[in-house]
Amino acid sequence: MWLLLLAAFLSGAAALAYQLLWIRELTLLAGSTHAAIACVVSVFFLGLALGNAVVGRMVPRLARPLVAYAGFELAIGVWALLFYLLLGGLDGVYADLYRSMEPGSAGIHALRLAGAAVLLLVPTFCMGATLPLLVQAASLDLSGASRWSAWIYGVNTLGAVAGAFATGFWVIEHYGVSGPMRATAALNLASALCVVPLWNVLRNEPDGKASAPASVERSRFGALVIAAFGLLGFCNIAAQILWTRFYALIFNNDTYIFTAILLMFLVGVGLGSLVGERLFRGVKKPGLLFGQLQLVSAAWTIAMIYVVPGLVDTDEKAYV
């Protein structure tokens, strides 16, 4: 199943390359502020969540989930090729509205969100749809669906690390944004081609049975788990934005701060998925372990607020 893992890696690399390219282009349009970055990131994750939720419910009824996966990857690539045409149509309207509003007002933030939504919701919806399709395909032929979902998620995240690193530290600096934006579509094409040999191998049985997940969702425990993951997602992305602001203040708003924070965030998530699958396999109380891990994460985050400035001050004094 190395082809599925390769497809996941390429898809993740393309997704985070797009995120950094979109942030660079849309902050030039909407203002290079942390609020503008937050708007782009918010819409990005909204699209991922919608795609995952909507398509995830349909996956068990799809006879060939990998055909749908390839279609979504190609749709992302086509959208990237059309991005500047769409941006050009939005530019004039956006500029006129922007000038008529007070800086920092609620209207400015709403305009930023609306502009980002127009340009990003469609491709990010498609991105969110790809992961459940890959996981469904893997579970058709491999025992231990949870194990393979962890591997696909982890490899997808490590692909995102590669895409963010190359784009944030090298591609934008040497090649700008417009060329790489279109070139990244080749990664979507390559990811789609990876699954073509498996179209007729990994197929759902056409029995239309998809009731098992619904029974879990209706249970009290299932609702609690979903709520916990929703709160965790809120905290994680909020922490990413706040860390970016925090380190930007410490390191004088270095242009690579967002990319560096994003990379560390992705490395941790990817390795946590891959390593955690092995370390915690067969754990008897996963809910308790989940809570303990969140306490460790919270304690570490609070500690960094006090530790990092001290380290930076010490280094700066050493160079005086």
C-alpha cells in the first residue's frame, strides 16, 4: 500500500505549499497583519473541516473511493491554475470596499474573511475530502483500519512539513508566488496518478451499509468525543496563531516566524500520529490518556511563555 502513502505525502505537501502561497498573496491584498493571517488560516481549516465532514459521511457508499480521491486532487490543481484569474476579478471590488472602511474595524475583518472564503473554500473543501477517502480505501484491504488511518494521517502531515519547509524557506524567496502556485498543481496530479492502479483493487462492496458510524455519533460518549476533538482543534489552531504573534514580538517580526511555527506544529502532529500509534496501541483507557496528554500540552505551552523570553534575553546579552 505504499502508493496510498505516497499519495498522502504528495497531497499533504501540496496543501501546505498552497497555504503559504495563499497567505502571502492574500496578505498582500488584505494587509500583512496577524489578523489577515488568522483570516486565511480560519478559512483554510473551515474548508478542511467541511470537506472531511461532508465527504466522510458519503465514503462508505462510494463503490470506488479512489476515483473520487483522484477527482478531488485534480479539482484542487485546476483551482490553483485559475487562482489568479479569480483573484484579479476580486481585486478591484475588494480595494474599493477596503478604502471605505475604518482600519481594524469589524467590517475590515469581515471583508478579509469573505475574500478568503471566495478564493479558498472550494479547494480546501476538496483537500478535506481527500483524507477520509484514502483511509476508507486502506481499510478495504488492510486489517486494522485505525492503525492505517494513523499512518496515512501521519505521512500526510509529514508531507505537509516538506511542502511548508520548501515553500516557506526556499521557493517563495527564489521564485515568488505565481509560478510556484501553478507548479504545485503538478503535485496534485501526481497524487491522483498514484491511486490509479488501485481503482479496481480497493473497492467498496455495493451494499450501501453505512449505519455503524451513525450509532456511535448518537451515543453520549460519541458526542463527548466529538466535542472534545472540536475543542482540541480550537485550542491547537489558536495556539499556532498566538505562538506566531508571541515569537514575532521576541524575534522582531522575522518573515520566517509563521513558517517556522507551522513547521514545528506539523512535525509534532505527524510524529505524534506515527509514534503514538505504536506506543499506545491497545491502551485500556484511551480517554484518560487523551486527557493526560492535553494537560502536558497545556503545561508546556504555559511554561514556554516564561522560558523562551529568558533564553532570548540571555543570548542577546551574550552578544552585547
